[in-house]
Amino acid sequence: MGARSGNNYLSAMRKLKADVWLGGQRVDDVTIHPAFVHGARSLASLYDLQAEAPEAMTFRTADGDRAGMSFIQPKSLEELRKRTAMFRRWAEYSHGMLGRTPDYLNASVAAMAAARDFFAASDPRFGANVANYYAQALKHDWCATHTLLNPRASRAAGWAGQTDADLALKLVEKTADGIVVNGCRMLATLGPLAEELLVFPSTVLKQEPAAEPFALAFAINCNARGLKFLCRDSFDPGRSHFDAPLASRFEEMDSVVIFDHVLIPWDRVFLCGDVARCNGLYGETNAVVNMMHQVVVKDVVKSEFMLGLAASIAEASDAMTLPHVRERLAEMIMTTEVMRACLRAAEADAAPDRWGQWMPARAPLDTARNLFPRLYPRLVEIVQLNSSSSLMATPSEADFASALLPEIERYFATAGALARDRVALYRLAWDVAGSAFGGRQTLYERFFFGDPVRMASALVDNTDLKPLIARVHDFLKRPD
């Protein structure tokens, strides 16, 4: 089939019938349920973009079919930049508000497939499995999600008779048909709207035999027997696009995934019991670089949107000349330009890796992914500060259709905007900076790649500081 359409995605989701739970009830069809329908339609629209612009959004595979550009294994800087352009086009659809679009994992799987020898070194079957999975993903253009984190019982060992090891996803049995796993993982963003679930090593495991049951990497259908998705409250309020311009379109549900003795067929297993390779999977295969590439493109688009929103508010409120407003806009400009610069530097310093893929440079992407969790909350704060009480003075769409319309048009209009346009702008600002949807976006960006402290520590580990230290010592030794 190759690159799919939106209708194909929605049809597949209607047939999937995954075990999805929300508010104590099982969801029969996520394509029509109020909590999921708009997110499903937005994902369908992303797939439709592939058909609308095939030259930009897809590439020719070896068999002559077309596949989504996010699956490409770049062999040149030109192909890498084509992938960037595809990432950007999808990100622009939601202005970066959809964080886990399918391209995120597509690029990751592409890197792992190129590095099939990494998996084969653990077991020859695993190398073939990851390559075959990539081929099938190309063919079906699956919508995939992933889950990384194990739950915590308590920092006090043995709390209520439970330990982390009792709750974490782990291997419980090997059979002729595959491995059986049991436990829990969190947090699968987009889980109820996905067809495939990828499970990767959660954190760095201790190099000891006791860690081996937790050293797992595999893929499974989201409707597998024993697999359940437990969802948080929906942040789609069921309002119109005017009343909730972002939440009514881009709610990507987060879910906890429960594995009740789930059988993973052997042909879907990528690693099992190999602690060292699980710990090195992301870095050794460069999957993390491809993931960062997609994320930084999204961050650039999101920064641009937030800057445009703040500038629109300044114009509508006739505040563009105020020094404190201009200072805040300048801060947002700097954030946007830093993110752009990191992306451009990563492409400018791109080079082939040992697996034959053309990879963007890791250091600028690593810098951007450490900066954005710190910078995005400030972008939100600036929108709050520059909007002030106008965030609360926002009549609904129903008010504009009521007998109050003459008063609303009189009291809510400004020299720079008609009443309806001004209210629409501030309702958008509220969805970014004050609503449940906006609060989730801020939390999401804070912890997108995990604990910021651990990320910072990893950045130090991944940066070669020895030459810089040597320069300092060389200077201290200079006789002149």
C-alpha cells in the first residue's frame, strides 16, 4: 500500500478495537468517541497531506511504491533536508501542538533498521526482525506510539508490599511462539489512536542478572490480547473551534499501558535479556538522533507560533510600542532564532554514520532538546503577561449569536480588531496559556525527553570536554 490516506487510517482504527478505557468505561470506537474523535481526524489530515503533496511528503521505495518521507534512510544531505521539510509540514499543521505524530517513531525505526547488525549481535533473529518490521511499517504506514517509563510504587522499598520490580514491565516466560510479558508502562501519548505499540528500554539498567527480565525491546499490535490503555481525562471540552481552537483539534490522549501476560511473537522481538544492548540502543543505532531531529523541527515551529501569537496580541491591544512588551517579544525572538540555529547547525554538520545513514549532528540537537523544556514555559508566561485580564474577557461563540451581539461588538472591539476577531485571538491565547489543554502542553514540554536533570547530565556525558580542558591547561602552562 505505501503512504496511506486519512480515510485508510480511520478505517483501520475502526477495525482495530483496542482495549481502551476512559472514565471507567471501555471505548468501543475512538474515531467517533467525543474524547478522541478530533485527534483522530487531525491524524487523518496529516496522512492526507502525503497524498496532496507526494513529491514533498513521500519517496520512492525499492519496489517503486511511495512511502512517507519520515521513513527515509537518508543517503545524502539533500535527502536529510527533504525529511526536515516533511517534518516541518506536519508540525505546521498543528503549530507543534501535536507532539507525538507518527513521523517521530517512523524516523526512529528507520535508524534501528539501518543498524540491524546491532540487534543481530545479540541474536541473529533480532536483526532480521527489526529490518522486517521496518519493511512492514513502510508498506502499511502504521500509526505507532511507544512507551518508555516503568511505574514507581514508592521510594521506600517494599511500600504496601510492592516494589518497583513488582510493577515494571518484565519478561515472565519464553515460549515456542514468543515471549510473555507482564506489568505496566507509562506514558503512551497517542496510545488509543495508534495501531502499533513500540516498547523500548525505559532507563539505564544495572549491569546485573537481576536486570535481564526488564531488558526488552519489541513491537506489538495495539489490539493484542491482554493489552489495555487506561486514559487520563480528556482535555477536549467538546466546544467549537472558535471556543477552543486548539483543544478541539489537537488533543493527543496520554495513557498508561497495562500488559496482562501479553504474548509477543518472536518475529516482533528486537532485544530480550541483553542489558548492555538495551542500555546502548538509542545511542548506538542513532535512533535518538533521528528522534531529536523530528522534535527540534517541531520545537522551531512551536516557537514561531508562540512568537506570532504574542505579536498578534501586542498589535490587537495597541501595545507594540510599550517597552516591556517589546522586551518580552525580543526574548521570544531569541528563543525562536536559537532553535532555528540549532536545527541549521545540525544539518550543516551532518555526516554519514557507521550504519550508512546521513545523520544530522547530534550536539546542536542535544542542545536544543535541553533548552526547549526550559524555554517553552517562559513563552507561555509571556503570552499570559502580555494578554493580562483580556484572557478572561472572552465571550463564547454562542454569545455572538445572542441578543448581546450589539453590546459585544461595541465593548470588545478595538482600533486594531473587530470584536469577534479580538475575542477569537484571546480564546486562542487562553487555549495556549490557561486551559487544561495548555497546561498539559507546558507539562509535556517540560518532560518531553524525560527528567531535565538527567538530560543535562547525559548532555555532559555526550560532549567531548577533554580538548577544551586541555586548552585551559595549555594556557596555564604558557611561559609568556
